[in-house]
Amino acid sequence: MLKIGEAEARAAARVIRSGELFRYGDAQPNYLGECAKFERELATKMGTKYALVVTSGTAALICGLVGLEVGPGDEVIVPGYTFMATALAPLALGAVPVLAEIDESLTMDPEDLEAKITDRTKAIIPVHMLGLPADMDATMRLARRHNVAVLEDACQADGGSYKGRRLGSIGDAGTFSFNYYKNVTCGEGGAIITGDRAAYERAWIHHDGGATFRAQAGDISVPFFAGWNFRMNEILGAVLRVQLRRIDGLLQKTRTHKRRLIEGLADHPRLRFFKHNDHEGGCGTTLGFLFEDEETARAFVTGLESEGVEASMLIDSGRHVYSNWEPLMQLRGSYHPSLDAFRRPENAASQARYTPDMCPRTLDILSRAVVLSIQPEWRAADVRKRVRACRKAADALARR
């Protein structure tokens, strides 16, 4: 959503001229570079003790699950509507993803979530899709009742909140994505936040295969293990610091635009908005409608397009719809059989099964859902144009 501007260019240039491109500098004990400063600033803004910046939202999910000690023999519940990475992250660690239905908020349905919890469930990943908060009260209540960890996927909701708390800070840990299409962007990146010191240390070790050689290693109490390499560099860390300072002001604009769109459309009898778990806390980056059937939804999109307004059908989003996740549908969890969670002996007792029609309510909702993106740079005239277009397209539905 956000654009890279002159402030980001100056920040990147400053780092390039300094010659300090590696986040650990020359390994001085007290070195505090751009990535470390961003982590401090992110933790402060999100209200958590710890933050770790990594190379992508997928890396954040993997490291977050490591922090929660997820591995072979475990199941992780994810919604059937999310970017496929949410389900791939458990597979990367030898765990089995279990798919749950969404409800009309486009987030995980708490009732189906509870039905999917077994004695093998180690973690739940509620996803705040399209900047829309999941029902975190119900999610946390179920997680505590069943002694299950919660890793929030706020990759599409950087900066959002739920009942006054920042998304990502409510569960045991939370994750963000900073790729080009996100509210906070450096082109590609991610982060984990948590209040749990041990979870942070495990994520930190896993994100850096050279962790034992860092100056910070002396502060780590978790025994070192073989990690991967998801380290962020200082150029992107500097860009993220600029972006983070802008996020609240930009979301204030998108929320204002969304509120005005809703005010201009709320009285139309053919238009019904998505269910919201927190109107004020959502990022305001999308406006969504639910129709009685797919044919009507597609007719509405056609009507908007004829007025020069872009809109999309969520069922057409491909990689975000579980039935298109070929690695799951075909049970191919890794390139090598011994690394494949679906073939590991620890997972032999798992009852998880995957078919294209396994989450019928999710497919039904997505087939009737239409979304408009909201941009912070809009003017009042841009909002009015979309109100007129939506009303005209909805009026045409009534004449069908």
C-alpha cells in the first residue's frame, strides 16, 4: 500500500555511505545499528518486550513457531483463507497444518477452531486478513482452555489493533510482513514480536546460523542449536525505521476514507458489509461486501468496473484460497521424503486430511465476497466517486 519516498532514499543512502551494511557491524559489543534500532522502535510501538526483524513474513512465521517450540508430531491450526505461507511455515518445521473455516469477518471461525483442536495441537495461527482483526477474545480463550500457543499472523495488518491492543501483541507471539504490498514496506522483510524471553531467544537463534558468534550470544540462556539464515541488512532496517514512523498517520487516513465510504453506502438495501471484530482497530485498507450468491457478486464487480472503479472477488485470489495450495492438496511437504512432515513417523497419528472441498463455508463466503482497496493518498473526490459507483452498481442489481 505504501510508497517509498525521499525520506527512505536518504535513509538508505546514509547507510550505504557509512559502509556498515551488515546488521552486526564489526561485532563490537555495544554496536547499535539500524536493524537493532528498528527492533526497539517496533517493540515500543507494539507494546511488547522483544522484536526481531527478519527477511520476510514467511521467515517471521517460521521463527515464531520455533520460538513456540513447534516441531514434528505437532499440529498447527490455520484458516483456509490466508496466504499459503501460513500453512507452509509448520511444514518447514516438520509439523502438520490443520485447516479451519473462516466466518463472515474473513478470519478464523472460533467455533470451527475449537472443533479442530486435538491433543496434538501445539499452536493456533489466527490471521488478520486484509487488515481485519480476528476474534482474539475467542481465540485466546480457547487457546488457554486447551493449553495451546497462539502465533498471530498480522502480515496483512501492520499497525492495526484489537480493542486497544496492537495486532501481533495479543498472542504468545506475533508476526509481520514488510513486502512491497504491505502497510509497512522495505520491498521484502518481516518481524516477530513477543513478551516471552525464551520464545524470543529461540527465534533469534533460528534466524541466524552464526548466532553463537554474535556479541549478543552472552545474553542468551537457551542452549544454542543449528539455525538458518533470515538476517535482515542495515539498508532495509533504515528504510523500515522511516516507514514505521509513518504508519499511524497513513492508517488514520485509510480509516477515515473507509468510514466515509460506509456512511455513504450503509443505507443501500443491496449492500451488506463484512462482519467486523473491531471497526476502529482495523487498518481501513479495504472495504468488503457480501452478496447472496456468486453471480450477484460478479455482477456488482462488473458494474464497478464500468464506472472505472477496481474491485476483486476473493474466490479469485488464487494463492490465498486453501483449495489452490498444491503442496497441501498433493501432500508434498518437502523436496526430500525424510524432511516431509506428511511422511514423518512422528505425524503418523495425525488425522489431518486435505481435499478441495474440505472447508465449504470458507469457499462459499469467498465466492460471494467483493473487496475494494483503500489508499491513503485519496482525496474526498476519490471517496465520492466510489460511493457513487457502488450505489449505481448496487442499483443495477435490483433491476436484474
